[in-house]
Amino acid sequence: MAIERQLFRTLLRRWASGVAVVTTRAGDQVAGMTATSFCSVSLEPPLVLVCANEKALTLPVIEKAGGFSVNLLADDQHELSARFALSGNEALRFEGLVCRSGPTGSPWLPDTLAVLDCRTVARHDAGDHVILVGEVQVAEWDEARAPLLYYDAGYRRLTPPGA
């Protein structure tokens, strides 16, 4: 017997994670979504995975593009996370943002903690989500930035050591 849905949600809220915005471009179509389901998979080759709801409007654009960027948000970017998480505002998500592009053509959001530009190498159906595995083509990070964290349905910041 599977665990009850609400208990499962409550338990998962107790897992702190970084916040990422997954972006992609297929021709003139640009898309992005906030994702807390992101992790490393392999060092050789360098692989990461992201999970997308099967109904996410960003998913078909990623699949058409064959790649995506994972933009790891910094601790002062909670508004950017919320912008890319809100359903129904897809046409406005990139409004006013000056983005660069990596080798896949996917947008790199400004002032993030880090960005990983990935070529999609595998897709796996998993319940109501799709697991996308990407091979990292290039990455950049900003050593001076701290990560944005998500815990118990809210954004958090790390406390500096010794504080």
C-alpha cells in the first residue's frame, strides 16, 4: 500500500533543497520553470537530472530543443523563483531579463549562483513527472554568491559559519 498523498507532501516539505530555474530555447520559443528536483548523477560523464511535471509547458520546449540550462538561484533571487513557478504567466517570465545563452542556446538568467548548460541525453517517465538527464556542456559560477534554499514551503538563507 502506498503512502497517503498529504503525508508524503508533508514529509517532502522537510527536505531542504536549492532552487533552480530550468530554461530552454527551441527556435523563437523560449521557456523556463522553477524546479527543486535537481541533482547530480555522474562525474564521468558529467550528468545532472531535473524533474518536470508532465503537464509543464516548458517540457515540450525542452524536448524540442534537445537541451536546457539549470540556473541555480542566489539567496536574493526568491522573486525570480516565484516568477518562474507561477502558472499562467509563461509569456511574461523572461520579460525585462537580460539573458546570455550557452552552447545549447538556452537562456542563462542574470546574476545567478551558477548555471549549467546541458544537452539532453535521456528521458524517463516517472509517475506524473518526467526525469530529464542532461550532459553538462559548460558551467559557470559566482563564488561570491550564496544559494537560495527552499524548506517547509518557504525560501531560506544559509547562516554564515560562526554567526
